[in-house]
Amino acid sequence: MISQKNILIAPLDWGLGHASRCVPLIKALSENNTVIIGSTLLNRDLFKSYFPSHPQFELPSYNIRYSAYAPAWLKILLQSQSIKAAIAEEQKALQQAVKQHALDVVISDNRFGLHHSGTENIFVTHQLNVQSPVFSRLANRINRNYMHRFNRVWVPDYEARDQRLSGRLSDADEIKIPVEYIGPQSALQIIEASDEPKQAIDYLLLLSGAEPQRSILETLLIKKFRDTKYKVVLVRGTHTAAPLESGNMQVVNTAYGVELKQLIVSAHRIVCRSGYSTLMDLHLLGKKELILIPTPGQTEQEYLADYWHDKFLCTAVKQKHISRMGIGHSPTV
């Protein structure tokens, strides 16, 4: 374990999943090191809620957006130049951070530009082997080219293939730097759930991810659940204006920490995107009744939804088929 070092740990701000899984790493590393958090406007408040006294260093945002119509992989491809620009900007920012905080170690969760010749550089990812129906070979070559600029890789998953949460995504056969499997990571690991009894929830709808797909899914799920007899809680994952008509469901803009953990623990079934960080949260809390709706064209989420359907018997539903999605178990009285 790293000890007596000045460490910068910084996640990609593509949703809050990367930030959330860095929380237990920050907590563990802070016991014997000085930890600075690299953040953006999108994840600053989350880190502040867990680590109010930790210094934060501002980094450029990748500003990833999806399309309402084009598949996510195509939209990302079209944003490749702006992503490269963000990588160049974070390289410049890191030069300043190394001087300002006398950094010894840089831990980057999927930020490709956060490596420095004067520090030990650790890359955190579960995507060592990109699974994509298009441009898979090219995507893996680019991914490995960036990854090999670091000194080693930490994979938030189990090393044994038969226990893997990420399936083939974390196969390390082509990786030429040391790879260490550090086990699933979740911010909810470090939180003690309240002993106060919580009313049972039939369906917890957890929204996350980039716009406009977050809002599209929200609209579809409200239409599906607003007039049901079940107890439904919707966690929107945003502070934007809430929909005017949500029926009889309870609506929460955002939930972190104890509140989020209590909601998940109290839920009989959970409907969510198949983002890897969300799946780690639910796995570590022992939740098995999952309905996974991958972001259209987001090939990683599509792969994980299919993988969890086959391995863990979860339900996988395409977003365009939500209206036909079955709702079936005894409602909470």
C-alpha cells in the first residue's frame, strides 16, 4: 500500500460513477498519505459531501454529451477532437498540480492525460478490453496506447474470471504494464446505513449519465410507472427542473451517502442504467432484482446488460422497449 506520499486522485467526470468509485480509494489512501482530489463542477459537490476538508484541484471537464438519436459510440467519435483537447488541457493542469502540491503519485480514473514524468502514475479502469460491435480493434489500440503511458493499472473488479463483474472488459492479456485487481469499489461501502426503519419500496428508479439520454429515460419511466399501484421512488440524478407530472411516485433530485444507501437497501427491485459503477454499488449491497436499461449505442453498457443477464439473471431491457416492460410482483402495502 502507498504510504507517506502526496497523491492526486482524479476521476473522469462522465457522470458520477467514476467519482463514486474513487471515494473508498480516497478514504483508504488518506490514512497514511496527503490526498488532493482532482475535480470538476460536475463532481465537486459529491466529493465535498464525503471529504469536506480535503483540498480539491480544478481540472477541465470532458463535457461528453449523447444524442437523442445517434448511437452513443458515434456521438463520442464525433467529439474525439474536443476530448483530445480536454486531455491536452488536463496535462497542462497536472504540471501546475505537481508543482503546487509536490505530488509523488497521480491516480487517474479514466483520465488519459493525467500522467507525469516526475510521479508514479496509476490508471484506474475496468475497460482493458473494449467490447464493441464497431471499430473494436481500433478502440482497443487507442485505449492501450494511452494506458501504456502509465506505470500500472488498478482494476476495480475480482481477479478470478468466474467472479468478474465486468466480464471480458477486464481481460488484461494485451496490457504491457503491471495490472492489479483491487476488487469492486463503491462509495456506499464506507457508509453506515441508518438504523431508522425505512418504508419498503417496490421499484427504485435510479437515473444517471449524460444528457439528453438521462432526460429521455426519465420521461419514459415516468410514463411507465406514474399510475401504478406500486410504491415507486425516482432518483433523477440531476438538479434541473423536475417533470410536472410524475403521478403518485416519490421524486428525489439527487441522493448521496446514507440517503442513497437506505433507498437501495429498502428497494425490492431497482431499475437503472447498466453503468459499471452502479453495478458495483448494487452488487456490494447484495441487490439481485435488477432491471438494466443500457444507454442506446453505449456499447459498454449494452455489453454489461447482456453479461449480467446471462451471469446474474438480471433483466435487460432496451430503452425503446420500456413501454412493453413487464411489472410483476406483489406491491408493498
